[in-house]
Amino acid sequence: MASKKSKDRKYELAEELEAHFAEYSKLFLVTVDNVGSNQLHEIRKSLRGTAVIYCGKNTQIRRVIRKLAVDRPELDALVAKMKLNVALVFTHGDLSTVKDMIESNKMPSAAKAGALAQCDLTLEKGITALEPSQTSFLQALNIGTKITKGQIEIINDTPILHKGVRVDASQAALLQKLNILPFAYGLIVVGVYDNGSVFEPAVLAISNADILAQFNAGVRNVAAVSLALNTPTIVSVPYSILLAFRNMLAICCETDATFKGAEDVKKYLKDPSAFAFAAGPATSGAAAPAAAAKKKKTTTEEEEMAPAAGLFDGGDDY
């Protein structure tokens, strides 16, 4: 009887997966390592109305995908991705926004022996909640301690974990005794599927500004090559026109020839002083009298100082 229920459940999950592929054209592949059932339930609640999480055996998911790939060959790219402990997150929403929502649902966790450290961790000096009987345990980890008011005090800041290095049993036990939860686990996006294309999640971080910047750089490179080869292209013609205009302007400046675009330049070369007022900074009506008064005051002071200066002209007589 139990075997029949299991088989029926398998068929239900397969039909559910087929329905998801029929309804959604976008999905995420996420790893569910170190994610418990309660945490997964909370993540489902936070994504309700935005995304649907499907968890199942990889063999069954591959079988369903191969079945659907007969009519939808673009799904074949997902078969190779169904490895290790992964799940599928189907969505209709913006991929970048949904990705942030998925990865923001993390839960603090204790350090586990054998796991790779997610971050660097240093025990800061100070009094701990450990009893004096734990002194030998800390000394075995080369952590300097002393007893203060019946509790263990760490003398110096001591590095415990290093990012990317495996946690050993003694480090995990120490952090557990100190009630420190240095890690945080949740769903991690490892792949994105969008209308037949499978790509890395880092692609979602590319903004429209980044795309335009790369496009503009490519246009400039094509224009430079076209100008160097004297081969007109759509992107190089505007530069060719500008260069031709510059050459025509130079000829007009050296000769009596002229055209409408060169008239102002020729006028400036003929009488630069006529453009001095336009080029200089504008002076407001209130600032002009103040400048005139300052100039008058300076002139008066200079005239008053002139006779006094004459007293010292004949230094020997004085």
C-alpha cells in the first residue's frame, strides 16, 4: 500500500512539473544545501505570488524535461544542470528582482565541522560566558585566557575562522559553546533559464548603462578603424563630415573664401576685441558700483600716501 502511494505521489509531482513548464518561461536553478524544511517553508511564504519553488529528485526532473523537449528542444539545456542538490524556482517576474528576493531569505546557522567557512571570524578580547572549567579547552586552541570574577576572559583578539578554509571540530565546538552563529544559509542561484537561454546569474547584474557603455565603445572602435582604412561606414561618416568641416574652416581662415559656418570665426580673427565682452564674465548691476567705489578708495589712499613717502627720499638729511 505504501509503495502504491509513493508511486501515485511520483506521478503527481511529474504532472505538477509539466504544468509549471507549460505556464512559466523563466526559472532559476538554486542549491538547497543546508536549508531545512522549516526555512524552505518560510522562503515559500515570502515568495508567494511572485515565484513557485519545485523540489524533486533529479532523475525524475530530467525524465520530465526530456519528455517535454520532444516538442520544446530548448529545454534540453536544463538536463545537464540537474546535478547535486538543486531545486527549480519558476517565476513571471523580473529576474533580477526575484533573484534578490530569493537570496535575501537567509537564516543564521552554527559553524559545522567540515564545512567551508563563509567569512573570517575573530574572537575579540573580553569576558566570556564560559566557566573556569573550560580553560583547558581554550588553551588547547592556543587562546590566551585568565579568570576574572569567576568567568573566563580572553586576553587578546584571536582569529578563529578564515574564509574558504574548512572548519574543524574544535572550532565548531568552541563557537557553539560561545553561542556564536557565524554562518547564514539559504537558496543560492546557480543558473537562470529565460525563454530557451541558460546563463549565469552574474548576467543579471549587468545594467542598461553597462550595455550602452560597451555598445558606445564598440561604435568608437569601428569608427576609428573605418577612418584609418578610408572606408566609409554608418558610424564613421559623421566623423568624416566633421573632419571635412575642420579642413574647410582652416582654408577659409587662410584665404578670402568663406561660407556661412565660417563667418563668425573670420570676424573673431579680424577683431578679437569685439568678442572680449561676450567671452568675459558678466558683471551684475550691483557689483559694478561696488567695484568702482573700491577703485576710487584705492586711488585716494595712494594719493594720501604719496607725500608721506617723500619724507624719506632724503634719508641722509633726515
